[in-house]
Amino acid sequence: MRLVIFAMILSALVVHSTRRSTGTAENAAGFKLNSHSFSDGADIPKKYTCDGDDVSPELHWTNQPSAKSFVLIVDDPDAPSGSWSHWVLVDLPGDAHDLPEGAGKSASLPSGAQQGINDFRKTVYGGPCPPPGKPHRYFFKLYALDSKLALRESPAKADVEKAMQGHVLGQAQLVGRYRR
């Protein structure tokens, strides 16, 4: 009998711990980030790069967990100097479902949202701009959070990632490729 009770308590603790760190399986499993600008795993059109208009692509998400806010981080893990951040966007409202094309160059973001500083040392979207050679992968990562981060103005990616610890309910990702 004691063994059965111990097993039930242990099981409850594991379930609670898993839900706290990743959101419920029901909420996190179907969370999707998509774009009408390019498909997951496909090439990013020139328009959204430094070789084109350098505007952020349209993004929309579905089946997100019930969140207080969202964070969007776009980075290139294939950069010669290591992971290179192209866009940091924090405190998107929890009821948001999309970002229009060009939002990364706009001063008018959804209420309460702010752009962080990227590795170009700017607080706007900086599109793919790899050196000539092999294609690079660009990860658009959207995090659903159980709170707003309310960080200082223009936070760096590292500060955002640190502040998100323990608050992520779910994550959705879209990957694009670009080559020069």
C-alpha cells in the first residue's frame, strides 16, 4: 500500500514539473508558427534579406497555450562567429496571433511590445545577410510565456533568454534558409 501511495505522489510531481516547464502537452503539442512569406524549411525570399527590402516576413501562429505574452527571437546558428540574432521582440500581447509583413521596421508594435537589440546593434529586424557560401538556417522561435517580461528598453537576446527561464509555456518554430 505504501508503495502504491509513493508511486502516485511521484507521478503527480513529475506531471506538475513537466507542465510548469513546458506547458501542458495539450497546449504545447499543436502550437505552430507559420508564414505566408515562406514555408518551413524553404528558402527565404530575397525581399526579407539584406539583399532586398530587408523587411520582416509576415508571421502567424495557431494553437498557442493561454499566455500572458510572447517573445520572438530570430537567429542564425550557422554564422561564422556563432549564433547571430537578427530580431528580438518581447512582450507581444498574449492575445496576439500574428505580425504583419514589415512589423520589424515599424515603430508601431502591438500594445506593450518592444524590440530588443540584435547582433547588428540595432533595435529593428535585420534580415538574413550571410557571407557567400553554404546556405544558413534562420530560426524564427516564438515563446508563449506565463507573464510579461517588462525588461529595460532594448534588451539583448541573452537578457531576454535569462528572464524567460521558468516562464515558458510552449514554443513554436519556423526555419528558413538563405544563401548568397
